[in-house]
Amino acid sequence: MNTPWTVSFTSDNIAGASPEVVAAIAACNGGTAKPYGADVYADRARVRLAEVFERKVDLLLVPTGTAANALSLAVLTPPWGGVLCHREAHINVDECGAPEFYTAGAKLMPLDGPDAKLTAAQVRAAAAADRAPDVHVVRPACVSITQATETGAVYAVDEIAAIGDACAEAGVALHMDGARFANALAALGCSPAEMTWKAGVKALSFGTIKNGTINADAVVLFDDGLAWEAALRRKRAGHLASKMRFAAAQIDAYLADDLWLRNARHANAMAARLQAGLAQVPGVEIVGPAAANILFCKLPKPLIDGLLAEGFAFYHDRWAPGVVRLVCAFATEASEVDAFV
């Protein structure tokens, strides 16, 4: 039997949807609309994204982040190619082989590094290794980075640009898993363009579900030559929804009036509040500062057991004994943070 939560910091997936998003779904329900993404809501979403990224982009709406990642990698990587990623990347440890399945066999080539981040030097060394023709060797065709990373760290713009330069030198594509794209953007205070295509990103998994939508993640392409293949792959994969207007309306509302950034800033602020409070608690050690909306800390076992017994929920001991992960969402309230502290 499931125990009711008093307060949960397990994930930002546990929150519902922003009221504005729910209202947009209800509003688009009346009347008829063209199917398969040919509706006016999809048109509006494309216009908003073009404004956000300061250029024309190709948009493919999908219902999950796994689909966004796997389809992005499929258009960037041939079946005989490799994808350089961090060993802790979501595509490597949390997607049940979907990237390999969608790419028809491309090999994930994981690298190590602190904060679940790759460096330009790593990428340059791995991607620019011996490129002489050899049918026996898998060569990198793509690099995938996660923004923000699985440990809650954030790539600075110059770090992304350096990796983008290394990719360009080696002739490989750069993909960004942006499941928490808005949280990273809010933390950096830069523009979406600076954090993506201006730094060399060719395809972005634009995550929105963790930050206020229901089932409307997206593939955003910055290379015009990828759009048609991506569209065909989405259809073949079963992710071309007939009533796409309901997903498009979510994206439209998500981007309108900067809702997405307000949500992200709130989640980040709650994580910062959590960190500041816990830093004052005897016996608590901050091991992964909240660069965005995720905080890692180490707690004594009696403290963990006591918090769980009181109904607080969070993941613990997965990374090291006593280490817990605390994730704040756009719906996390200051009173919940304070109650935990």
C-alpha cells in the first residue's frame, strides 16, 4: 500500500500542470482543427519558438522526453555511428535502450567527469581520434550533453560553445538533452540562442513536462536539413499525434507571457531556499549545490529515517550512503521547504 506523502522532493515530475496550460487545453477543445500538427495552435507554437530562439526553427512535438532524445539522436547518428555522452546521462542509464532502438543500433560511448558534465578536451580527444577508414571501428557521429545535468550542475555558455567548437572540428553533431532546459536558462540568465545554436547545438530536446505541461515535450532543430527525416522518423515511431492541437496549445501557453521562465525561476528559488536552510542544520553536508532546481546533500541515517517517517519523500542512498537528492518543482511551496528544514 502506498504511503501518502506530506511533502515530496523526489522529482519535478510529480507536480501537476500550470493552470494556464490546463486552461489552454480546455480552450482548444471546442470546434474542429486540422490534424497532425497542421492546426493554428502549432503555428503559434512555432512562431513563439522562433521568437525565443531568435531564428526559424523546426518543431516536432512528442509526448515524452525519451522520444525527444531518441528521435534527435536518430537524425544525427547513423546506425554504425557512436554517441558520446556522460556515463550518468539519462540516455545512458534511464531510457531502456530507446536511443539504440531508435537509431537502429548506434553505440552509446559514455565518458566520465565531475558533475555529470563533459569537457571540450574530452570531446576533442574522443571525437578526433584516428579517423582513418576502418570498418571494424565505431566512430563518434554525435555528442549529447544534458542541461541541467543529472547531478543538478549547469553548463556555462562558454563550456557549451567550447564543446560545440570541438564537435565542429571533428565533424560530429551536438545534441542537447534539455529536460530541465528552462531551469538551466533561468540559472544562467543568458538567452536561449546563446545556450543552443549559437554555441553549436544542432538538435535540442526541449523539455517542458517537468516545468508545467502535461505531455508536450519537443524536438527543436536548428539545422534545416534534418526536418524531413525527423518528421518521417516521428511518424514511423508512432509519435505523430492526430489531435496534435492539445500538445501545441500547451506549448503555446507555456511560452506565453514567460510562464516557462517564471516557473523555472520559482523552482530554482525553492532549491536555493532549501540549500540555505539545510546549510544551517547540524549534521547536514551539502555535496551538490543547487545550481538550478536540484540539491544533493548528505544526511545522518537517523535524520533520513525520521524525515521519511514523518511523510517526507526523497531519493536516498542511490549515489552513496547517506546522500539524498532533493528536487524542487514549479509548484513547490516555500512552506513545504521550510517544513522540511
